[in-house]
Amino acid sequence: MAESVELPGRLAILPFRNQVLLPGAFIRIRCTSHTSVKLVEQELWQREEKGLIGILPVRDAAEMTSMDSVLSQGVASECGERSSKVQINTSDALKVDGKNHPEVIHWHKRGVAARALHLSRGVEKPSGRVTYIVVLEGLCRFNVDELNTRGPYCTAKISPLEMTKAEMEQVEQDPEFVTLSRQFKATAMELISVLEQKQKTGGRIKVLLETLPLHKLADIFVASFEMSLEEQLSMLDSVDPKVRLSKATELVDRHLQSIRVAEKITQKVEGQLSKSQKEFLLRQQMRAIKEELGDNDDDEDDLAALERKMQSAGMPSNIWKHAQRELRRLKKMQPQQPGYNSSRVYLELLADLPWQKASEEQELDLKAAKDRLDSDHYGLVKVKQRIIEYLAVRKLKPDARGPVLCFVGPPGVGKTSLASSIASALGRKFVRISLGGVKDEADIRGHRRTYIGSMPGRLIDGLKRVGVCNPVMLLDEIDKTGSDVRGDPASALLEVLDLEQNKSFNDHYLNVPYDLSKVIFVATANRAQPIPPPLLDRMEVIELPGYTAEEKLRIAMQHLIPRVLDQHGLSSEYLQIPEAMVKLVIERYTREAGVRNLERNLAALARAAAVRVAEQEQAVSISKDVQKLASPLLDNRLAEGAEMEMEVLPIGVNNHEISNTFKISSLLVVDEAMLEKILGPPRFDDQEAADRVATPGVSVGLVWTTFGGEVQFVEATAMVGTGELHLTGQLGDVIKESAQIALTWVRARVADLKLAAAEETNLLQGRDIHIHFPAGAVPKDGPSAGVTLVTALVSLFSQKSVRADTAMTGEMTLRGLVLPVGGIKDKILAAHRHGIKRVILPERNLKDLVEVPASVLSSLEVLVAKRMEDVLEHAFDGGSPWRQHKIRTKFLKSNI
């Protein structure tokens, strides 16, 4: 037990994070950090039983706010002038617990001297790191006068806080101390009696209570309780024995009260359990009485109905045995039991799943399927042909397990509706599973039933909703699944889309195998790149490019306008949108690969027409009292200046004639002025490229995005500087490297391109180059801007503008070769939408022009380039600047 010891003037300090060691208490610690191992080795291991160290509490910065008020009061009331002389900076930073980064901690001003009762040394394998296990005993309090670092650990200049024997004898004669001692002893004895009844212990504590001084026993008693850090520090700061006894009495009494409250709660719970057992026996007797009387219980009726439903579900034999076990378990449970509802919901899911129920497929008529695809979708010839091939195989072999089709294309090109058309052609039900933003594997495989709120995965839930085991299931936005600590949904889809594995798909909630081999899976995505390669390997990718302006016009006239009119309660007798106006909407208000924005603009026109029709129908009133008018429709009109003419109709006019009258008066034909009034000023202009390329240093590139092809301007400028290259526009690493390659190529060919005078060989001498990709909020990356960057730099240094009607794409090497790139069809369609007339492509991309519609190619001049010099030759009006210089030189020599 703690005894009086003589403390040295300086002690090695071992910090205790958010923990306090009180005098007389024991603690076992494991030292693994470099600092603590060195301290134990030098101060305890080498000095053996003579070794003493100081235990000083340290607090995190987050703990300071909640504790400052409590600690400041305790320190101020007891320390007096002694604490004000301490030379410690409470903001000192120290690496505690071997952390590599400094963390701001706060040292407490008082600690406890401790000695080692037990030391054991060990070596971790295979790292060879030395560790110590130390059992420490708190001895006495001390005050820190000065804290500094010596070697790998801290030391402190200390002053003892314990009273001398004479001072303690004087305190023990104080009447207040005597009263506090009696209160503490009485409370402690009461606590020991309670503990003896509960744990059959307390004899050793009674001996301590009779032998040790009460001011020391207070620390020992309190150290065994669970206390907050504030209370531990407050007890540590209690140097005055009277204050220490007062706080210890309060803590012991609180611990005693908490034990009594726990006993009351335990007794109450045991009483409730006995009550539940009594209710169970009474319910069993009531059930027996009702069976004798022939009065069946409602719960039993529900369970019987559930059992009949399970029998008719057509489960496989192994799953039926599993369901029977669950049902027997449910029958033994009471409705009030916690697991009753979850078991019942699980059995209802087993009964609702379509184990054998399937859609009766119609006899496939390929001509009818082709007509259906043509009526639902305009264009997309290659895609439709692939779907017809898929259906033909299904017709010849109905049980064939064909590939999983994955439609990849920009938004609004008809990917989802194509999957719905496949279901209609096969005569199967259609279910859509949205995977956009899914990051939890449980969304695919389901949650385990052990979790609260568990549910099956989206696939099993979709099959339950559709009610058949062979639907066409659309996995929408499969490229937008993510992954985090909850798992990877894309990896879970590997089993779903594998034709050899999905016949025994295991949902975690279902916990029995389910056959997905009869399901026809179709997936959609905007991009194929984010899809993991193993998952992409299980699907056949079918790309859906964007629509041309002519295709959009036909889609609008045949599909969008009738649908928009129907959605707004209109017809062609109320609103007419001429073909020329639809073409203006496409050219001036939409530049997209799909047709969604086009449909939104048409809907805006329909809403304006709906407002006009609704106002006219409200303003017109029919008088049924007027009779015997000579002209049924034109005899009477309102005075001039009225908002509209009110036609007085005789009773003999039939409803059809009245309806036709209204329709004629409400007809709205859209013209160019109405377009600008409703849709606002045009958003796009064909002169944009010409205006932006008019200045030297600007070129036009073609890029591919998730929304299809786009036109990308590249701007370059020079300024006074030190020869640095600046890149802006939220660019990725690949495009930054392309810019560096482009600048290097141009600098290496200064003389050939005649971009500087003969004496100037360094283009960057005394100036910086800044290259910017407009639309800085949009991230950009990829290698296809290489030729565009070179063209912009040559235009800048030669001060010659690039042709405004020319756009280009292609990757270039450091030697000037032009390499092929992807997305050629989308890029050419984007150039066509923006009014570009000439497109420069890599020579090896000529084969990709087969996919471009003939109507688009006929309106464009496609130029091919094998080397960078070919690109420059096509990009500038009159040819490349270096070619012009050679021709001019030859002409001068011939004249001479």
C-alpha cells in the first residue's frame, strides 16, 4: 500500500492521456512507443526497485472547453499562491502515444509519483520492437514547477504536496475533519454491506477501512469507481484532506445510489418477465378452450392462409423444407415476441416470390417486332438490327441464354425505351432497377436478417413486384455504381450477369438460392469506361450515338409533338408547330446528342397554348335563352374594344358545331416571333466559331463527353515572362502532357515553320505562354487535343488565324505523327450541329466514317492527316505558313 516516500527534486514524466492515477491505486500499462520504452528502460528497468517516475495527466484540446471551468475552480480554491508560480505552457505540443505528427495537448499541473511493482520485457516479432508491461502503484501527489525535455522523454522539476506528520496530526484534531471522517466511514460501510450481498466480497475492504488513514483511503476507494475525467482531476487536485474526504464521500454516496437504482430496475424487469410467463400460460389455456368450442383464432387463420399460400408458390423441395422449418418456428412464437414480425415478413416474401410462375411468351413475329421498333424509335438502324438478331435466336431456341445487352450512349437517345420494346416484342413483363448512385452491396444482395430493418436486394424485390420469374429486367445506369466501406455493388453484379452462376443466386436476406437464369437482363450506361472490366466482359456493348438534326426533326414530328400535345390536353386543332419552326428550335435552342431538351422546349410551347385555350374557354359563355336567330354563328357580336367576340348560338346548334367553333377560334400556329417570346432569345449561334477564331492563337477541337460529342475551343496567348507554360481550364494530367508535347514540337521546328527570325531560336525567350480551355468549370482530360494545341500555338507564333469553318481531333506524338482517337461519330455529329464545314481526322480513323450518316458526311468536308504538317496544311487558309514561305522563296528565286 502507498507509504510516505522522499521525492527527488526532478522526476521523469510519463504522460497519461485523459486518465488519472491516484495515490494508493494500481494500474497496468503496456509501453510500445519509443518515448515510453526509453523512459521505462532508463528510469525503472535499470534502477529496479529504486526507480520512481511521475504520472502526469494530459488532455486533448477537445477536452479543454468542457473542463476549464470545473478545474479552474478546484485549483483556485486549494492551490493558493503555489499554483500561480508554475512555469508550464499549457499549449505545449508533444507526440503522445508514439504518433508521428505533433498533436496539441495540455499538461495538468499536478501529478502522482509512482513506482513499479512488476516489470516484464518483451520483443515483438518480426519487427523486433521492444515493449514493456508495467504495474504501477501511485505513491503521493506533487506539483510541477518546471517542465522540459531531456532526451527522448520529458522531465519535470517538482515540489511535494503531501503534508508532514505534524501537519496531519493537527488536521486530524480539527472538528470539521472528524465530522467528515465519520460521514465517509458510514457511507463506505454501507456500500461495503451492499457489495457483500451482491458479490459476497468486502472483507478485505473492511480491513483497509479499519487500518489505513481515512485521507489515504479516500483515494483508494474513489479510484475503483467509474468517474469522468473532470472528477478524476478534481480528486487529484484535492490536496486538503478535508476537501478530499468531502468529494470522496459524495462519489461513494453516488455510487451507492446507482447500485440501488440498478437493483430496483432488475426487480422490476424480473416482475415483468414473470408477468409475461403468466400471460403465455393463460393464452395457451385460452387457445385450448377455443379449440374445444370450435372458435378459431384470427392469428391461426392468418398462419393457415400463409401456409396455403406457401404451398401454392411452387417452391423447390429444398426451399420448401426450409420454409416449413421457419413456419413451425413461427407457430411456436407469440405475436408479442420480438422476432415474430420479422419471421412472418420473411415467410410472406417466400410465398410472394415467383418461383415457377412465368409469362406466357407469344409466338415471335419478327416482322411485327421490327415494325414495333420502327414505330417506337426513329433511326438506330444497327441497334435495331442487333435486337432483331437477338429475337431471331430466341425464336429458334426459346431456352437459349443469350448475351446481356448493354446500351451505351448519351442521355436522351432512347436506351431505356429500347429495353421496354424488347419486353413488348417478347410478350414479357418489364421491370426497371435503377443503379445510379448505389454504393451498398446490400442493395444487390440484400441485408442479412440479423440486422434491424433488413430487406431483400433490389433484384429480388423487383421480381416480387413483377410477379413472374422470367421478366425483362433493365439495370439502368450501371456505370454510376460506386463503392465504399459497405462493399462494391459492381462486384455483386458479377454473379447476377454470369450465365453460369445466376441460376443459384444467393440473396443475403432470402438465404436460399434463387434461379435468375430465366430473367433477360438489359443494361444501360452513358459511358463504358467506369464499368469494371470483369463486369463489362459479361455484357455485349451496343453503342447508341447521338442523333443528327434531320433525325431529331423526324423524331419531333412523329413522336415528340404528339406526345407533348397529349400530355398537355391539347390536339393539333389547338396547336400547330410547323416543321420549319421545329428546325429552328433544334438549331437555335438545343445542342445535345439526345432529344430531351428538344422535348422540354416543345413542352414550353404547349404550355403557352394551354394557357391561351384555358383563358378563351373561360371567357366564352353560351346563352341558351336566345331563340330564332337568322344566322346561327354570326348574328350577334360584342361591341368593339372587347377582348374577344362572343358568339350567341341558338338552341338548335348541336354540340359538335359548338366544339368546332371553339377549336377554330383557339388555334395557335407557332411562328418565329412566338418562339423568341416563349423560349427567349436564341441560345446558340452558327457565327460563334467565326467570332472566336478571328484572333490568332485560337483553334477549334472536337471532344467526346458523356453527353455526346462537343466542340472545344483552345486559346493561346503570349506575354512577357521567363519562358513558362501556364495551363488553365480544369485540365487532367493527360491533356497537360499533350500541351507540353505540343509546345516542344513547335519549339523544335521554329526554323522549319518560320515562326521567328533567323537569329531567334528560342520562342520562349523573354515571354510566357498561356493556354486556356474555356468552360473552366467543366473537367477536361484525354489525348485527342494534341493536334488542336499545336495548331493554336502555330497560329499564335505566326500571327495567322485558323480557318473558322475547320475543326480537328487527334493525338500526336513527339515526332509529329497523328494517332487515331475514339468517338469519331459523336465528334462529327457535334461538328455538324455547330455548323462546322471542314473536319480534320487522323488517317487511321477513316474506317470509323462508315458509322456516320450519309446526310452528315455530304454536308462536311473530311480531311485526313498522317503527320502534324498535314494538319497545319489543312487548318490555315491558303495552307500552312511554312509552306507559303517556301513557295514565296521559290517564286523570288525564279524571278531572279
